[in-house]
Amino acid sequence: MKRVPYEVRVGALLKEKNMKLVLAESCTGGLVGNLITNIAGSSDYYLGSVTAYAYEAKEALLGVRHETLLQYGAVSRPTVLEMAAGVRSSLAGDIPLDSIIGVSISGIAGPGGGLPDKPVGTVWFGMSTHQGDKAWRFMFKGDRVQNKRSAARTALKLVIAYLDGRLPPETK
């Protein structure tokens, strides 16, 4: 039996539940949006994304507070929470916020940039929905491209888990 790709499952669930998805991508550089838009008809449930790599872009386009970035850095729970809420509100247009899921991704893909408390492969994910905001930290062990792919798949799996009502416990 052939496995259904995550991006296909995300689309089917979003359509079934009449929900829309928006993304704020940093370390994945638009990879999640690329996967979703490879599926014909994705405009029925995907509103768009913001690829905000630099601090300035996170602040200007997503409303991440400068103080948050200075205190916690881009790869942190507080930052991805602000990114997810920011993209959800900024791309909503006339669509009710209750029907929009905002997902954010910020991490250290490598090979450089790691720190003792945030090694290469550390990726934070945020999600903002009408039920509240949540965040998770994952650690990936690949090279730069593998870490980006792993992060993109994980973002899609988190959306599936949310829509199926089985989100994992948050990382505090």
C-alpha cells in the first residue's frame, strides 16, 4: 500500500474541516509552502506564507517584538509563538481567524550557527489557532538539506495531528 504524502493528507483534512493554513517559515526557506502548493487545488485551503529569515523581516512582516528576539533569539519558543500568531493575523484578509491555522518554523539547519544550548538541528515550531497558541522543539541530526526536509515534514505532521485532535505535548 502506497503512503499518502503529508502534504496531500494536510490538504484533505483542511478541506474536510473547512480550515485554512498560513505559514511563517525561517530555516525551511519556503519548503513547506512549496510542498503544499505542489498539490493541485491547494488554493482552496492554503492562503500563503511569509519567509522571514532575518530578525528585521520577522519584526516587520510578522510582528515579532524586537525585545523577544534580543532576549530569546530567533530559535526559541517565544519567537515561534509570535511568528505563528503574526502570520495568522497578517494573512487572514476577510477570512475569519477562527478558521485559520498559523504555523511557524525557526531553527538552525547547519552546518554552522549552533550554540551549546541550541545545537545544529534545533528547530522550534509554533502553531496559532482559535484554541490558542502552542510550541514544540525538535532536534534533527542531518546535514543542512536533511534538517530542512525533516523540519518541513514535521510541520506538516503537526498540522495533521492538530486536525486529527492529537497534538503532542508542548515543549516548555
